[in-house]
Amino acid sequence: MRNKETLLDAAAAAFVASGVEAPVRDIAARAGVGTGTIYRHFPTRADLIIAVYRHQVEACAEAGPALLADGVPPYEALRRWVDLFVDFLITKHGLAAALHSDEAGFDALHTWFLDRLLPVCTELLAAGVAAGETRADIDAYTLMRGVGNLCIGVENDPRYDARRLVGILVAGLRVRR
């Protein structure tokens, strides 16, 4: 199982760096395994992409509460969580193409993604508001949608810096004292 997690982390990093068409040999090199190991776990590219998608959603879902439990100040926890969310979104853009015409499968994954991540973002925002660090006039869905929209241009323009724009958006959530 640890080997599989290492593969998923390596694939996610490769997808963020090079898109979902990153060569399997590059993913294998990042994971420190042979390409055969990847194909044993994930017979098709679509299988790998979906597994990375689910892995990243779970990592994001677990990260928010973990950051708060570790004593990270709420605004900083939100900022770090949004960084993870951006990594996920950059990977996610290739998912639809990988699933080809499986619209129902994509819709089910998207519903699951919202069910897992909206409560986490809501918790982070609420913690920030309670601590007086974050504005109270934005909800989780609106924030996640805004971050998602800022990430759309990444795949088509190497000059487009979604991280910088998302950073400006998140900075606008901070309450100045």
C-alpha cells in the first residue's frame, strides 16, 4: 500500500509539472520504481489519473483539520490548504479528457469531491472568522469556485501564474488589524 501511495504522490507531482500526459517513465523515476510497477497497479492512464484525483481529494480533506489540530493559525491553515487545493485542481483539469466520454463517471467524482472538500473549506473559513483573521463575507463554495476558475488557464499558457492569482485572492480574505 505504501508503494501505491508513493506512486500516486509521484504521479500527482508529474501531473502538476507536466500535465496528465506526463510520460509513465517520468512518473516511475519520481517514484523510484520501474514502469511495470505502475502498470501493475494502474493498467490504463485513466486508472492512474482517477486514482491520483481520489488520492489528492483525500489528502486535501485530511489536511485542513490536521493543520488546525497542529496549531497552525487559521488564516495560515487556509492559505496552506488552498495551495494543496490548487495542486489538485491543476491535476484535475486533465481528468475529463482522460475519462473521454464518461460524463456520468466524471459527474459522480465531482459530486464526491464537493462532498469531501466543501466541509473542510467551511471549517477553515469558520476558524479564521472566529479568530478574527478571515473575512466573514465569503462561503466555501464561492471561494473554491473562485480558486478553480483562476486555475483554468494553467494548461494553455505557460506564462499564466495561477498560484500568484490565487495568492492574491486568499490575501484578500485576511482581516487587517
